[in-house]
Amino acid sequence: MLCIPKANHQKLFEDCYPAVKALAGTAPEYRPNSNELGRLCYYAQSKPAKLTKVGRLLTVRAAAQCRAFRAAPSDKTKAPLMITLGILKELVATCGEGHVYMAPTIRSVLTEALQVSSSPTLWDADVNARAVAVFAIYVESLEPADMEIDDIVSRTVLDVLAELRQACASAAEDERAYVNSLAGMDAIVRAPIFTTSALPRLHGLIGPCVLQRIHASYSRLDGTAALPSEPSLIEITPSTQSTSSELTANVALTVLHHILVVCDAVHLRTVVQQMLAWIDEPDQGRAPLWDAGEWPVWLLALVAQWAPKSSRYVVPHTIVDALATPMERSSLRETRLLQALHVILANKTEIVGLNVTEMFDGHVHFLLAHIQRDAQDPAIQATIEAVGHLASHTVYTEQLGDFVQQMTPHLQRVQQDERLPADTQTVSLCALLYCLHSIFRAPGGALHVPLSSWAGTEALLLSPSSAVRATYLQVLLVYLQYEQSLGLHVGASDTLSESLEFLHSLAAHMWILASAHLPGAADALDPALVHVPSVQLKNLQSAPSDFVLLRGVLDLLVIVAPAPATLALVPALFGLERVASAPAMGDLLLVHQTLACRWLVGGLLAQMCAVWQSQRGVDYLHYQVLPSVQAIQFPAPALPERFQLMSELPPFTSGPYHQAPQSPMDLVVVSDALAASAALQSMTYVDHATLQAWFLRPWTVRSGLDDARSSARPTWTRWAASAQPRTAEGPPQVSRGPSMSVSQLRMALANPGSGAMPEAPSTLSRTDTMISEGTRGRFRSRSHLKVPGDISNLLNQYSGSQEHTATAPAPSWASEAPSHDAAPSMPAGTAAPSMPVGTAAPLSNVAQQLGVKP
């Protein structure tokens, strides 16, 4: 009989199997013959190419054994398959340099083994566990370059991974199938090949299986936050052990943790995007999971908590990007995303590299899109709250000021868009203002916001909607109260120039609003000067609420920024007084608007005189001017705590006055009293004559807007230390030469032939003739407002705060004086409206599950 010799590798391979009669006795370990298996591995290690020959034998033998096991499942047919998988496992573990040669064998053997062990009609935990163990060893030993450049290796990994995912669905009734599959997936996550360019494809297969098990047991995951920062490795479950759904969910969470800790920013963005896509559509035709309680919020917050600190910023950024792609199948998708942002930012999670500018713009665009779609959408309020929590997550010191500057272009674009319906425009502007309101109401805010950040927002004073104007003034009032609580005062020369741009423009727009439709006011206004549609300017009509809110805002401006507010507002107030000084009778609406202008001007000038310690100005205004408008009482509208469109406020109607006589105010007297303030001269570096010339100059809207563009201020005059400025009650002890302002210098240069130099007006003689000695005596004897000897006392009194105990040091020009804790009182009839806005608490359930105190 002819004997056919066997090849050496074939003989070594066949010797690894026990005898046929002994196969059944190898259970439950099913181990190959150890000595023969060692010789086979030594043979394969000597030359990795020999693995190709051994691999072909393994592929043929495993295919036959799988067919036999599928046809007749029993220990007799199961043992040879387990022995074959044991041989393959040892070869993979010992032949580290030849894994590329073994890729076709791994793909064929493991695919068939997983299919036969986890089919819908047959489930075998032993075969499944050994196949997963072989795959785990194989992927952990692969190099990243093998996955990048070798198509056979990448196809092998992806095909076996797809079979692992299918095994979860096929054997859904047995939790061991999930645990084993998750163990194989975790091996890929911990392997170097996971963070290659194949990550989107790998996570696309791993992520849904992990999320499905987490979602299935979400109601029993209250202790998730107590998981260790480094969960232990997942162990493959053999057939002798049982498992529960809670254990499977914790295994899935461990895999998720391993995924997040190895991701950089680019990979984390891919992971979060695929998570959101799975929540949108878990399976083909299945409803989104956004409506399934707070689970998506909890999951996204958990991702931000477990991601590396250097990559966490990707989570909120990706959520904001997802807000820009609306989904029709779920009405709660945007709300859940905003709630997730709420939890992430409110929990003070340490995030490095968070681009708050981009996130803020994303919130604003999302807000405007939803308002145009549905003004009653609950996502509007959720967005406003998210902006407030974004402000509480302070990244740098100028963040709040940048938020205000970012909001300005959005406000201008909405206000100037003539295609928007009037209702939509009103709601959009009020919602954007509420965002600024939430910024300054955010807890823990203690950052200074300069006045210059508000430049460009003053055009809202010319909105035809009284609700928009009232909301803007209320928000501005909240900002000034916020600045007042910080104990900061604008007094230095560098901040003085920065603030003047906004204050000059605010004064001009205030003048337009207050004097709307007054005789002589329309001729002084050129519609081309302001960046407001002419139709809106034509429909502008001031209301009593405008005056009371303007009074509150401007009073606080004089306290928070005394020097720039005085320089910018006094010329405009004098201009408004000139327009409203003429008598008015007949038309009761015109009468009360005229008196409201006088009430506004007189009250603000009295406030300035009190701040600058001008006793003479305070007495004059309180006894000669304000009594003529003492019966005016305007109600102040309150801002709702949560976003709610304020109804249009009532216009002027009939009141206690039937006519408005000639105004009793003498602008020369008031300007002289203000300009004589030593503190004002010290802070502005300007002498008495130049200050009075600045106050009494012919002011128009055009000149005010020109001043805003150049941040105009009086020309500095030489200040000698030995020179004593004129006090409020006496002449200067050192005479000054005539000074020249910028406008006078331009006039002199325009007429070089005149050779005349303008002289400063001598206001002392005119003041002496205007006020008799008897009047002065009455002022002294009947004075009800006793002003202390230094301005620091009054400013300290106004800087008291219940929220911030620390106060800023007194200005350099103020001497030490005891401070007063009394809060400032508004002038008669103009109590500052209080606008409490409570910050919405984060979701209690989510916060508790994340281990964070709400």
C-alpha cells in the first residue's frame, strides 16, 4: 500500500488535537495537547510566512467543524471547534510579528464561530466566549499602521466587529452575549488601532450597542456617578456564570468611559455626533429618544464629565451645532439639548479651550430661528436660560463685555430688517435683550463690563415699540445696578474717553425720544443721522414709561460714571430744556410731554449737582425749577421674571396740568454751579470757564453724534498745583487766562483774518445779577439738602451693596471719609423699578445622578 507523506506543518497541526475518544473528556476547558501546540507555535515563529500555511489548515478545519456543530449541536461536535479556537488563540498570542499573515484566517474562523454560536436558534456561551477572547488578543497586538495601510487587516477587524454587534441582537435574551460582545469591543477601544482614521467606522459599530444597553437600564443607574475614574477591565463571561441587566449596563458604561478617555478633540467630536445621530434614530423607523425622559441630558452631561479636560469643550460646541439642524420628528430635541448645556455649564465642569464666543453666537442664531418659526416655542426661554449659564461659566475677564458687544450686531440687524413683521421684530428684540438680562443676573458674576461695550445698542431707544424701549432701559438699569454692586466708578482719564462714545450717542438718542413731536424738535432732526429706518422714526412716540425709566438709568449713570456722564449728558439736557422751555397749552398730550421733559431735565441736573457737591445748584433746582413739575407721577413698568413679551405701554393722556408755562430754569445758573465743582474740574482736568463753555455750547443731534464718533471732551487746560479752583460759593483765588475749546479753535482757524481770540464768558457777574442776595439768604436758611464737605461721602453712600461686601477704594481725588450703607433713593415720583429674575435650577434628577449638588 502506497504511503502519502504529510507536510511538517500539517503533522504538527493535527498532533495538537487529542484522540477522538478523548475529545469529549476535555470539557469544560477544551485544551489542545500542550506539548504539540508548543512545537507548532515554535515552527510558526521561526518564519512568520509559515503562518499562511497553518492558517489555511485552520480555516478548512473550522469551517467543517462549524457545519457539524450547526447541524447537530452536542459536546461531541462542540469539542473539535473549541480545540481549533484554542490553537488559533495560542498562535495569535505567541506569533506577534505575523498577525498580518493571519488576518484572513482570523476573519474566516471567527466570523463562522460567532455566527454558529449566537444564531437565533442556537446560543453557546463557550464558543462565543473563546471566539471573543481570540479577537481581543488579536486587535490588541495590531499596530496602528496595520489598520491604516492594510485593507485585509482593516476589513478583518470591521467584519468581526460587525458579527459581535449582530451577536447582541441575535441572542438578546441572554445577557452573557452582550457582556462578551462588549468585552470584544472594549478590547478594540483599548487597542492602538482605535484612535486611527478608522475611528468613525469602529465607533459607528460600537457606539449603538453600548448606548442601547445604557438606555435599557437607565432607570436603575442612579449610582453611575460613583463609578471609579478608571473602571476595571471587562472580563469575558463563560457559560458557568450568569449575569444581570444591571451588570451589563455597567459594562457598557465602562466601555463608554474607555472610549472617552482615549479621544482627542477631533475624535470626541465624531463620537458625540454619532451619539446624537443615534438618539435621533436608534433603529430604522424607530421614534427618537429625545422624548424618553431626561436620559439624553444625563448622557451628554456624563460625556462632558468623563471626557479629557483638554477636549471637553467639544461637547458643548457640538451640542450648539446640533441646535442649528432642527428635527421635525421630535418636539423636545432642542429643549433637551439646551438642558444638557444647562447642566454642563451649571455644574462648573472644568473645560479647557471653551470658545464661548462661538457658543454665544450659536445660541443667538438658534433663538432667532425659533422666534421666526413660533414665538411661543418653549425653547426660547430655555435658550435664554442657557445663555445665562454660559455667562456664569467665566473663561476670561472681558467675557461679559464681549457678550454685550456680540449681541449688538444681532440687535442692529433685527431692528433694521424691514422685511420682518412688526410682531416678530418686537419679540426678537425683547428676547435678545432678555439674554443680556440673564447674563447680568447669572449667579457668581463679578466681572466689570465697561460702558463702551454698549455702544450701538442706544438705537433701540428709537424703536416704535414702547415694549422694546422699556425692556432695553430695564436691562440697562440692571447692568448699572450690577456695576454699582461691584463698587466700581469710572474716573480715570483712560476709561473716561472710552465711555464717552456710548454716552454721547445715548444722550443724542435720548433727546430724540424725549422731544419726539414737540414743536421745533422735528426740524432739528435729520433722519439720515441715525441708523434706524425712516418709517420707525416717523412712528416714534414717547410714553410716560420712557421718561421714568430714562430717569432711573441716567441717575445711575451719574453715580457709576460721574465724570463722563456729566460731560456727555449736560449739553444734551440743556438742548432738551431749550426745546421744552416754551409755553404749551391746548393740547393736553403736548402739555404733559413738555412737562415730562422739564421733569427729566430738572431731576437729572439736581442729581448731578448733588453728586458734584454743588449746594448752590441743588438749592436753585429744588426751589426754583422742580416745584413747577412736582405733581408729575409716572408709573414704572416692571420687567417679568421670565421671558414674556411686555404689552405696549400707554401713551401720554390727560393729567393734573392743563398748560405748561414758560420754564423757570436758567441754564447759566445751573452750568455755573456745575462747572464750579472742584471735584469735577479735578477729574476732567478742565477749569471752570472751559467747563461752562462746554455745557452752554449750541448742542444738536448732529453735533452729539459727531462727539460720539470722536469721543469728544473739553480741551485740557493747564493745571497748576498751586492754583486753587473756584469753589461753589466764592470766586477763584487765582485768575486764569482765557481758554479756547476745540470748536472755538476751528472757528479761529477758519477766519485767520479776524485775529480775535474768543474769551471765556464771565458767568460770575451774570450769576450775581440773576440771584439776589435775598434769594441767596433764603437758599441758605431753607436748604433741606445738606451736602458734606467732600464728594466721597456721597459716592460711598451710593456704592452700598447687599450682594458684595467688598467695595472699591475711593477715587484718587476723594479724601478718606466714612462710608454710608444706605441705598440711594430715587427722586420723588421716580422709584427705580425692581426686576428680580430668578435663575432656573438645573434638572434635579440629572444633577443627582451626576453626583452634583443642584
